[in-house]
Amino acid sequence: MTVTELSQTVDLDPRRNVPGTRRPGFGQTLQAEWIKFWTVRSTMWATVMLFVLGAGLTVLLCATNAEWLASSGADENPGSFITFGMTFAQITAVVLGTLAVTSEYGTGMIRATLAATPRRGAVLAAKGLVLAGTLFVAGTVTAFAGYFGGNWFFENEGIGIALSDDGVLRSMIGSGLYMAGLGLLAAGVGLLVRHTAAALSAVLALVFVVGNMVFLLPDAWGEWAGKLMPGNAGSAVAAPVSFNPNLLDPWVGFAVFAGEVAAVLLVGYLTFRRRDA
């Protein structure tokens, strides 16, 4: 019988019979995960890169295309460009989500974490809240920064986009939601493979490669498989106007994406409970 199997039948909390000690509550677990998350330099760098890619590329694209979009020959909606940089910011969200889990396995820190907090469900819930909260705030702030910066060039050409326009405010909030979902998806895969390079490769391939390749399947198979791929289903909520009209409606697609993320996290949690650290 492994240590993990034994822990499911016997409470192995080392402080169980020690006078004057108590099992840490969820608030303490959350605080510990927050400290671990933000004391690693990769967290700050990934968050900064999310902002630089998301806001910077959006502003750059709007600046270089504003004059053309204002011309009579333009065949694109300016709304297609106002969150374009978030397409590349996805990469940093995946990196951050992966490292939130796999870095502890790489260093062996996961054993200290579980010794301090034997309740694995509480550990994962705290990790998820810290990760999702960070990415939601960072993604939303980045989307707004890209919007205000890029829209300045559009307004100078007389094609400005108001926040009250259809889909614009939704895409700002949706960008944060999508970044948070991608981070949780990567964390779930990280729980399954417990290896940084393998988890990154799997999620990036799923979002950027497989998600586009499945459209090549014949007939309705390709159309529906493409719509249901995580990257395609979730990204629509982060754009006022989609470049691909064949995708699901924004909130329908995000609901599908959220269900897929939840399924991966559930499998990851069940695997996490049964494996030795």
C-alpha cells in the first residue's frame, strides 16, 4: 500500500495528536499559495510579458492599420483589431498556469506543501483562486490598456470605437476570463504530466496547432470539432468581432470552454489525490 492510499484511510496529519497545534484553515492555505506564487520571479516576468504582448501588440496593430481601416477600400471591421494582442498574450497565461503547478514538482517543494497542508483539495483550490484571480485582473487591465491605446489612433482617423458599442465591453471582461481559463487549463494539464516542458507543449499545441488543424477534417466533422476546441471556443468572448465567423457565439463558446477546463481540472485533481508527491 502506497503512502497516498494509506492517507485516504488514515489521517496522516503529523500534527493530529500534538497539543497546541491545529490544522491550517483555508485562509492560511490561500495566503501561503499567494506568497509562493508571487515570490517566484517567473510570475512577475510572465505577468509583465502578458501586458506587453497584449496591450503593446494591440496598440501597434491599431497604429499601423488605422489609416487603411478608415479608407474606402478597407474590408475589415476596426473591432477585429482592438484586442488582437491578447491572441499572443495567451502564451504567457499558459506559461503562468503551467509553472504554478509543475515548478513545485521540479523543485520538490510539493512535498513541503502537502506536509504543511495535507488536504490536497484545499491546496488545489487555493492555487486555482490565486492563479485565476491574477490572470483575470491582468488580462482585463491589459485589454483595457490596449483598447485605450489603440482606439486613440482610430479616433484620429474618425473610426473610434466606444466601450458602449456592441461587444466591446464584453471583450474587455472576456479577455480576463479567457486568460484565467487558459491558466487553469494549463494547471490541470500540469497536474496530469507533472513536467513543465511536457505540459507547455501539450497546451500550446492544443490551442494554437490542433485547434486550427481540425478545421481540415471533412464536412461537418471539421466545422464542429473546430468550434469545440478549447482555444476556439473560449477566445470568441475576448474579441468584439471575430476573425472567424464559424466559431460559436461568445458566451456559448465560453461556456463550452469553461466545461472543458473544469473536466481537465477534475481529472487532474483525482490524479493528484491518488499519486504520491
